[in-house]
Amino acid sequence: MPGMRGSAPALALALLVGVFIAQVPPGVQSIGVCYGIIGNNLPPPSDVVQFYRFLGITNLRVYSVQLQALDALRGSGISLSLGTTNNDVAVLASSLSAAAAWVQANVKPYYRAAVDVRYISVGNELASDTAQSILAAMRNLNDALAAEGLGGAGAGIKVSTAVRLDVIANSFPPSAAVFAQPYMGDVARLLAATGAPLLANVYPYIAYRNSPRDIQLNYATFQPGATPVRDAGNGLMYTNLFDAMVDALYAALEKAGAPGVRVVVSETGWPSAGGFAATQENARAYNQGLIDHVARGTPKRPGPIEAYLFAMFNENMKPGDETERNFGLFYPNKLPVYPIKFA
């Protein structure tokens, strides 16, 4: 962090954070952290990028083009998942020239300047009534990136969209899951054709909050003692809700004719205050459990899972329930909300 060397308060902060957050070992790059900015007390983007580097976090997700953050990411070694705003989607869908202009302004100058843009997410949790815009925007962005030599079916930037779990129906057991809307089949096949993953926001917290009588807290938070759940459709055994939710997405992708599409968990987390089961203890159990779990994968898809924790900081101006303002791993002063280790 800027000014850390020779500054007593900064050194004290570094020592405190070091007690709680261990740097990610070399080669372990499956955990990223979302960077939300809906707050009036957050550190400047340049400090935030330095904080990611200090902690050894190598993947970062933003929800819109943040020019100061993009500038700070130059040469940082941090991979970026870059979002378009939901309001951008209709414009990007309107024409290839609109998508090309967006790429020229927001991607090309930074990609060529050592900003590692890994994904572009066309919106976040878009409603099904925008389905045709989603597909058209994705196609136009793919074509615009390919024209600049930045994407396409081979290497380069991958275009996707970030979905909620309500895009699937019959999610239990996981093997029974199907996409709830026909447009998701088209999205899945486009992802298969371009080699892009499906970005999915996966929240066991929401499932548990909505059905606490049917879901054990331990099962939702990776804690021991939960009763395993068997999928009668394929015989697989589940010891946590996260795996069951991710494998439901894989089952839906298979039924849509896109079995090779990878799922990237673009958001997941647990609030530490503000509502039902939102405690620091539960938040730490879930987030630490996820960090410890992602290297193993799911029963249906063993192997490392790429996942982004939500979020880096508590955001004091987020609308909605109080829990929405308490998903951060850190307070805006960069002190940890609860102890957690990325190792």
C-alpha cells in the first residue's frame, strides 16, 4: 500500500492484516474478490489495487468501466473481469459499431497497456425480458473484440453474462436442473462456440435465508456435521449447498447442448450483519470454507473452481436490506471484518 514503508500507522495495519489474511501461495489463482464502489467512504481505486496486490489477490471483478481502477491495474498482474452496466446492454446490442466504439474506448487502450482483461460480463443479473439484447450485445462484443485481435473463439478476452440461479428450474436434485427460459439455451451455445464460461452469482446464503427449515446451516456454510444429500438422479453425494447449486448449472448446460461450458462463480458470499443468519461467525465460516474448498471442485466437476468472493469492502450506500451493506471482507479503512486466510 502507498506509504506503507516508514509509516508507523501503515506498518501497524500491515501487521494486523497479516495476522488475519495470508497471502495466496504461488499458483493458487482460483479465488478473486469483487470490487464494489457503492459507498461514500471507500479508499481511492489506486489504493484498492495496491491492497489487492498486498494481499496477493490476483483476480478482480468490477461492474462497470472505472477509469481510475483500469489505470491503476496497468502492469499489476491482476486479472480483470470487466462489466458493462445493465443500461449499456441495449446500446451494445443495437449495432456492431456501438460495440466497437465501446471496445475502442474501454478495452483496447488498457489491454494494450498490460491490463489483463479476462472476461467482459454483459450486464449483471439481467431480467429475462432483455434476453434478445443480451444475446445481441454478446455477439457484437465478440465480433468487435475479434476485429481488434483481442478475442474470438481462440485465446483472448471472453464475453459472457452474469446470471442468478433463478435462470434454472428444478434445481433439486442438481441432476434435474434445466434452464427456465429458452434464451439461456442460446446463451449457452454461444458460450460453447466462443470458449467462454458462464458467469453465475451463487448465494447459498439466500437459499438458506429463504428456506431455513429445509436447509441445515452447516450444509450452507461448509461446516462439518451436515447430513449429506444424495442426488437420486446420478448417485452423487453432496456435503454442501454450494456444490449442489454449481452442479445444477452444469446439468442445465448439458441439457442445453453445451456440456463443455465452464461455470465461473462471479459472485458468492455471506453477510456479516444486518439480517437473518448474518453474523461474522457465519460469514467467516462460509467464506473461509469456500476458499478452502474451491481447489477440490464439485462432485460432478472435480478440479479447481474459479470463484469471486463478494465483496472487498462493506458498501454503506447500497440499496435494499441492511445485509446488502455488510458483505465486505474489509471495512473501508482496510481493517478485516473478521479473520480469514486466503492460503
